[in-house]
Amino acid sequence: MDIDVKNAYTKATATLGTELFDTFVAQIYRFIKHISLNGAQERFEEFCNIYIQKDFDKDSLLNVPFLPYKPEVTAFFTVLGKYYLFSRYDRKDIDKEKIAGFIKELPKAEKNTNVAGASYTSATSVKKENQTEDASEFEDEESEEQEPEESLEELKEKLHSMIGLQGVKEEVEQIINLISLQKKGEELGQKQTPLSLHLVFYGNPGTGKTTVARLLAKIYKALGVLSKGQLVEVDRGGLVGGYVGQTAIKTQEVIDKAMGGILFIDEAYALTHGKGESDFGQEAVDTILKAMEDHRDDFIVIVAGYPDLMKEFINSNPGLKSRFNQYINFEDYTPEQLRDIFKLYCFDQNLVLTDECEEYLLSYFVDLYEHRDENYANGRDVRNLFEKVIRTRANRLSSILDSLTVEQFRTIELEDLERAKEMKNSGW
């Protein structure tokens, strides 16, 4: 279960209402079918099992009319497209350009009466009143919904409500205190030493680095350090081009999107690690360093990745070493914390665990933690297990749907966990 997808799906269905629900499902099927190079049927069935918990006749869905234009629907497909693009199990079978084309065509899709042959591949901008932002930006930015800005205290509360990450929370509190004192000194007319707020996040995957970076961007805005407070997430592929001159242009475009906020570079070491002289990763690094120098007052960079590789990355360039002087360690979650994350997924879905399940989960995560290797993914492993449990639960309940009670629907049984443990990852 992906929380961002679930939240976007909930908002879209609430906006559309029950009368348009089947139409919405049909559009989801067309979207998945359109963007998938392989595995579209399985991908849609998995979506239905996890988010809808109901089967549909796929052939009949192709004849359902298009939805009326709704910003919440476009936001949902933006989030779902990003989820598939960044999923290590799906991304190799997903066409990025088709996602952007589909989203761009949504505002005028309802006008197309030939639904079976509708095309989403046009790259033409659609101008319409209240149209959403250009879909070409969906790779780097979350859907921009108009939400009230959160106060600094609310953002700190969000940070401290996260499971685990005690050391991270303390580091962020120190940053907040330092900035606050700096601001007070300015009010008192005292000379202040310029602060370097660029950060290195190091730790294994699935430890909340992106979530904390997103919160930090908002915290910096609340403190008056940044003008916009958005987070633009990118990796080597979003910065480095294939020929001379392309990388600087590509990197500058990303920097421009991040101006006023935070540029978050995941697996930043891939820009320099094991590359030869003909590689263009260093060109991206040089372009970013120049932007950090030229825009000190409204541009912050966070680089993230595995501990040893990040140390190698920072030491690869004197400019990096001089600008990144603050490091935050994201430790692996303990087995108890992994279990709490699983329970949080259950709470979010209004599901309950039997006592046997809680004991089994702790034992499962202790074994996972004690035998962790290079593929260990912390919170992502929890999410993968939860998604498998949702599928095994659906299989168990499928034979009693007609007599199903609310209590049975809400309860995860021990056999759901046991069968989920035996399931192989899709795509492997």
C-alpha cells in the first residue's frame, strides 16, 4: 500500500461520488494499460486488490465513457504515475512519456466520443480554464493542490510523530534552534555568520530520508529561509545527459524548478562513483555547485545515499566537501519499529491484527533485521509485506463475500501473514 496513492485515490473518489465510480475505475484501467510495456493486466488486478478490493470485467471497462474534468482526478493519475515510475518492481515496464501524454490529455478526454480508440500520446498543451499544471513537471513535483500552510509547530509535530529516527529528529531540532537564534540576532542588529544549510543524508533505503527532506523544505519556508518550500527529488538519470553540453542544460532545468526550495538528490554518489573521464556526472556536480554559490539565500541541496558511498562522493570534490558540512545519519529501523510501521498501515486502512499476528510480525521482523543484507529496505520491506498481506487476505475472504461481516472484513488473520511471507515479489 502506497500512502500517497491511497490518499490521492480517496480524494478523487470523494470528489466524483458513487455515480462515477465505475467510470473512474475504467479510466484507471485505461491508464495502466496505456503506460505499461508489460504486465498491464496483473498491474490493474493488483491495484484492484489493494485499493478497491473488488474485481472488474476488464473488457467492459473499455466501453465506459470518459470522466468529466476534475483536478483531483488529474492529481491522482500524477501520483499513480510517479509511484509506478519509482517502484523498483514496475519502473522497467513503464513508459514515462506515455504517462505525461495521458495526463496532458485528461482535460479534453471527456470530449472524445470514440472512447475505444482515444489517444493519449499527444504532447500538445491543452488550454482550459482551471487546468492543472503542465504534466511534464509531474516527475519532479507533487501535485500542487491549494492547501493551507502549516505552522512551524505543526511541522515539528509531524516530524516527531514519525516512528523511530530519534537521532534525525534531534539533528533537525538543532537546525531549527540555530536558524531561530540567527533570526533573533538579526532582529537585534547583531552581525551573524552565514549558515550553510546544505545537508548529507546517509543511511540504508526506506529510512524516511525523502519524507524528512520534504518536511525540512516546509520548515525552512516557515522559518523564512526559503521563499517557496517545495522539494524537487531527482537522481543521476534526471541530471546527466548522453552527450557534451546536454547535462548542464538538463541539470539547470532541475535547479530552476527547485529554486526557492530544496533539491533532493537521491543516490548522489552515482554522479561520480566509478565513472571515467568521458562521463558527464561531474558536469552535473559542477553546475549544482555553481547554483549553490550563486543562490545562497534561496536554494538548498540535500544529497542522500548509502553511508560509505556518500563519504566517497563528498571526498571526490573539494567544492562538495566545503559546502556540505552537516551530516544526518538515518539508522535502520529496529524490529519493534518495523512492526509499528506495519500497524500504522493497518490503522490507516481501518484494519486490525489478532494477538497472534502481532507476535508473528515481531518474530518476522527480528529475523529480517538480524539477517539483513544489501537488499534490506527498512520501511519499504514493511510496505511490500503489507501489500502482500492485503492480497492474501483478499484470497482468503473471496469465498465468503456474500456472508462477510464487518469484523471479518477488518481482521487480518495469522494465515494472511504466513501466506504473504511465502509470496514471491512480482516481477522477479
